[in-house]
Amino acid sequence: MVPVGIVGFSGYSGAELVFILERHPQVEPVLLEHREAEERARPLNYRGPRRLTFSADSGLPLVFLATPPEVSLELVPGLLDSGSIVVDLSGAFRLGTAENYRRWYQETHPLPDLLAEAVYGLPEFFRADVAGKRLISNPGCYPTAANLALRPLLEAGVVDRTAGIVCDAKSGVSGAGRKPSLKTSFVEVTENFSAYSVLEHRHVPEILRTSGLEESELSFTAQLLPIERGILETIYFRTNSNVDLTQIYVDRYQNEPFVRIYPTGKFPDLRAVARTNFCDIGVQYDAKTERAVVVAAIDNLVKGAAGMAVQNMNLALGFPETAGLL
């Protein structure tokens, strides 16, 4: 069993990583205690993964960082110097260029060379780039669903980009992380529904970077559902193509184990993907009005975070990509 470390194991994505890796046939999860964090109570006879105080030179072949961007920026250089592969679940290394980072995070990236080196770990498109790399930036949850839904259609040239694309995205509260805030407290969320970060969401540049769209061609709005987990994105666009849109998806994803395509006119819901690493996609097209709608659903903590991170780990360490996930 190959030992792999998890920093940030007490957060929602980190806890999901522990859950998946404890069932992985080829790795042993090791909990790396970096900073004191409040954890759930455990029974006296609890027997979980072993724990170590975090050290950059722990000798672990791979370390997951389920941490805020500022913590990832602090820890990554030392881990890389010690020879560990890093799979970073934060947004610290996702945007590719210092200019992108400054535009969307309103900060100067302190490690521009590593930002340029990091590979964007969306295996369905960049599988060949992940193997052999030492710094893998795990995609955000919203961009994962959006890009899996949009890129095949854009590659096929069937989207009328001049008409614009609207992505209406809804997520469960766990996507905001475990840190307490008024906006995600129970009384604020329950029996409520709200939009946030309108026209300035930090996941937008990931969608643009992977899809090839310009910012002016995409309207993205994130909304908070009063549920624990799950993302459902309804994407509207226009097309004058007579091509079977469902067949485009079938052809593109026929060999992808974690993308499931629905028959034309049938759509996924959140229960279909809950606690799985699947992205489910359905599409409908009205030739008379040239309108089309795509619905994509994922579990934000699995395919949108921990499950995708394990996919990337499997690729980086030479394991079967589906190990621990199916």
C-alpha cells in the first residue's frame, strides 16, 4: 500500500478524500496535521488512518492539499522540494497565468513559476498532461460540470457563440467549505435560495480557459441551494446545426468511465450523482427556434473535488484511473 498524505482532512472535501482513500485498494491515507482544527467527536475505540504532524520532508510520494489557497501557497514549495507530488484542491494554481490570477483574485500570485508549471487536472481533457507531473491543480466544482458539458459542443462547432451562452449553476452548501459564515448558517440557508458572486465568480476563468470561450460570450451565475451537496447546471445556447447533439456527447465520452450521457430529452438530477464520481449530462434541442439546453449534474464533493483528486492521483501514480472510485 502506497502512503499518501492529506492536509485539511477535517474539511468537507478533505473528509471526502479520507472516505474514498480508506477504500482504495492500493493506497494508505495518512492524515497530516498542519494546524489545529476543530473535528467531530470520535468514539474511544476509533481506529482510523494514522496521523502525522505535517512536515514537508515526510517522504510521502504524494500529498493532497484540501486547504484554502493561502495555505496551499505556503506548503507547495516545500513539498515539491522534498520530492512529493502535490494534488492541490484549492484555487491557488488553477488559472495558468499571473495575469489571470490578478484579474480574478485581485492579488499578485507569489509563485508565478509554479503557477505556470501546474497542470490543470481535468482528466477527461488533460489526462496525458497529468501523468508524470509533480503539481496537479484540481479543478473547481462548477467548472468541472460546465466544461464537461460545453467543450464537446464547442469543439464540434455547433454552438452559435455570437448569441452568448448562459450557465445557470446551483450548488449545495458544502461547496462553501466548513468555515462558519452568516451566509451559510442554517437559518440563512434553510427554506431559502440565493445567487452570489454575480458576474465575478472566481470559477469563471476556469470555464473560459478550458472551453476556449471569451468572457463576453458566457454569462455564469452561481446559486446556493438549501441542501448538503450536489451541483446542477442548466446551460442555454443557440445552434443552427442539424447535428445530433446527444451523439456528439456519446462519441466524445464513449471511453470515459465517469461521464454518463442521457437519451435526448432526458435529464439528470442530483440524486443520480450523489456520492459518486459521475458527471451526468442530458441535452434537448428545438430546431424551430434554434434553442438548446444542456443539463449537467455532479456531486460537488466527489467529482467536483475529492473524487477528481483521486482520479488525478491514480494517473500520477500509475494506478487504474477508476481505482477506489467505482
